[in-house]
Amino acid sequence: MARLDLEFHPARRVRFDALTLGLLLAGLLALAWVTNLWLDARDQAAAQAGALLKLDQRPAPTPVVSRADTAALAARDRVSAQLNAGWQPAFDALAAARSSKIALLQFDAIHAKRQVKLVAEARHLADAVAFIEALQQQPGVARAALTQHEVEADAEHKPVRFQAILEWRT
């Protein structure tokens, strides 16, 4: 009996004709072109990242300051210094020396000298002097002095209006 060979999947031979070779070459060229574009884009992104890093590391430009800006900054600094000053010793001294015989009329602060100018009224000059002496005895006070006094002759009870300076320590 004769032998019968059945082959369900016969081996095919691949033939490379001119069209197949042309398409393969075109695909390889397209792959090389796209790869070159991708490498160029990656290099540009790295260069831009380096430039951005240089910009981030350079110091910020100093702003040009006009005279108006300088004056405004100086005024702001003066107000800030006055608000942050140690006023508490002066306030504590006035609170401790408070008397029902003295009417405090005006309170003017001179921050640079740590002084307070007071204008007050008393019924008698002795009350004013006692008030100044009580201020002088307070622990935060460097100096308290009566600078001027006058009797208000036009007023009904003829009070003594006096001015004093209070200097405090920090």
C-alpha cells in the first residue's frame, strides 16, 4: 500500500518581491524619522527645564523705590514703632497715682523721648504737687515734673490747671 502524507497546513514560502521590500524600507524610514522627532522634543524639554531652573535661582530684581514710597514706608515704620512701644509703665503709673482730686484733661505722648505731657486740673496746688509726687514714686517712672501751673480765675471754684511731664523706663 502506498503511503499517504496529509499536510493540513502546508509551509508557505515568503517571497520578497519589490513591493514588499519597498514597504518595509518605507516603514523603517518612518520609524527613524519619528524617533528623531521624539529625541529632539526630549532635548528641547530638558533645555527648557534647565533654563527655567536658572530663572528660579537668580535673585529677584530690586524694585525701584520712589520718594513717595520711601516717605510712606517711613511713616508706616513710625506708626508701627509707636504702636509697639512699651507704653504700659506710663499707663500703670497714671492708674496707680489716680486721685479723685485730679482731672486729667490732656495726654500727649512723645514716643522718641519716652515722655508723656499731661494737662490736668486740681482744686488746690497742693493736690497737684501730691499727684506729681505720687507719679514719681511709681516703679516704671524715671521722672515726673510739674512744668507749669496757673489758677483759673474765671472759673467758679478757681481750679489750678497744671502741666506735667512723665518719663518712663522700659
